[in-house]
Amino acid sequence: MSGSRPIVVAGAGSIGCFVGGMLALAGHRVVLLARPRVIDEIKGHGLRLTSFEGADRRLPASALVLSPDEQVLRDAAIVLVCVKSADTAEMAATIAAHAPQDAVIVSLQNGVANVPALKAHLASQRVLAGMVPFNVVGMGEGRYHRSTSGDIIIEQDEAATAAKLSVADLKVQPSENISGVQWGKLLVNLGNALNALSNLPLREQLSQRSWRMLIADQMSEALAAMKAEGIDPVSTTPLPASWVPYVMRLPDWAFQMIAKRMVQIDPQARSSMWDDLQRGRRTEIDYLQGAIIEIAQRRRLAAPLSSRLVALIKDAEARGQGSPGLSPEQIRSSSRS
């Protein structure tokens, strides 16, 4: 595929570097539009892609085009948008100014507000929603580690973009109900804040029923808001979304039996929001819990857990000291105060 137009990863952080690297390994021409820190790291060490399954793949920096210059968008066939939600509008304007009119724009971002923000600037271009179910952690020295399981899902289109992006070690599936898929992922992503506040690896956190009860209560609050809004979330696991809170509340032995069939998690996996706090970056809390609060306020529903989690994450952001390492009891008492 060396003569074809490239796939440009716009905002190549952890997810973007992993996805872009896997596409490059499969023979696609890939351009990473990234910050100088990321570019320097890959130039110095190459790109190393590992996973909880034991995979360990390496690419020399020369196998990719690495640049902080938006001019690299000018020949793009497909643009994979991987920036944080707060940066979507700015990236959309950049794409509008530099990418070809026939480029397909695919959002691989958290939340449900990114595609409307992209379309506001890219009205004449094809913009597809997407969902990445797995987490990727930047380990330093050009290494990006996939720590949970699942296939990428993107909106089905006549050009079969999902099939074009699907490769042997990175499956991409099309969906006719991408809105439901995105709301299902948002439901799961509500746990990001709890993981960030706990300072625990995700698997260790899920092994403790007190944390799972809190996660379940947060999901129940969100499901009530979604139901009032007429939203039917599509589960990212074989278990229907409405059943997940019940499973979370099960005793440890029963939960472990079911959970191991639903998703595979690296022992050291943590949420991207935890990583944001550790690195002193702004989180996406306003686009996750914030979306639930907005519905609850409009529908005159109570959302005390969502509101308190936003406040706790904002406080941690302001302090700039990483995760506060709170317990479930501390979070619950805060939400009742």
C-alpha cells in the first residue's frame, strides 16, 4: 500500500499511536500528527506496541511519517481523530483548512458530543462516529500497551470504511447503531473517574465489592437519565447494559465467574482519566459524567454521584498532585454532604 494516500492520525496520543502503529504494521501508509514530545520519543526509541495478551511488536520511526505540522493532512484518505474531547472543535477547524474534501473523518474519541462538533466544521465531508473499547497506556520510550480487550466499532457507511481499517491484529467492526454503541461505551467510561480517584489498578478495584457497588450505583443513576431521554445504550460486552449494575453488585465469587467471560483486563490496567491526573492534564469528566448531569437537569432527575464525581475530579485537577487515592466510603460520604 506504499503508493496509496495515507491514513492520518490527528492527535496521536496513546490510542492514536497504538492504532496508527498497528495499521502501519499491516502495510498502510500512516502519518502521526502529534505533539513534539511524542514524536521525539518515537524517533529516539522507535514505536513498540505491546498488549495484555503477550504481543510485542516494533516499528522503526522510519516506517511512519511523524510531524506536528497540520500540513500532513493535505493528502489524507482517512483522518482518525484521537484528540481529547475539549480539543475537538480546534482539530475540526484544522482538518477543514488542510484535509481534502474527499477525506473520510473518523472519530475515535470518548463521549457522545465529538461527531456533532466535527460536523459543525466539516459539513461537506463524511464524518463517522467510532468507539474504541480498549485502553492503551503510554509506558514511555515509545511503548504503548493495550491493557483491555475488544474490537473497535465505527459507523457503517457505503464505502465500507470499517473493512478498510480492519487488520489482522486490530479488528474494526461496522455498526448501524453507532449512537447506541457510543452511549454504551459512555456508561462503561463513567468508571474512569472512580478508577482515577482510587489510584488502584482497574482489575484490583473490580475485585473489591465496595468499589463495584459504587460503580453500579453510578451506572444506575446514568441508566435512569438515559431512559428518561429515550436512549437505549448498546453494551460493549455480551451482557445487556441494563444488567451490568446487577452483576457489579454480586458477591465476589459470582462476579469473578461472569466477569472473566465479559472482558480481559491487564493486572496493571488503569483508566485514561487516572493517566490524565498523573500527568497534570485536563480530564474528559465534563464529556462523561457531564453528559449525564445535563440530561438529569433537563429531565429534573437527581444525579448526586455524577455531580460529586465531577467535583472530586475537578479538585484533583486543580491540586495537580495526581490521584487522591480515595476510598469508596470517602466518595460516598462526599456525595451525601
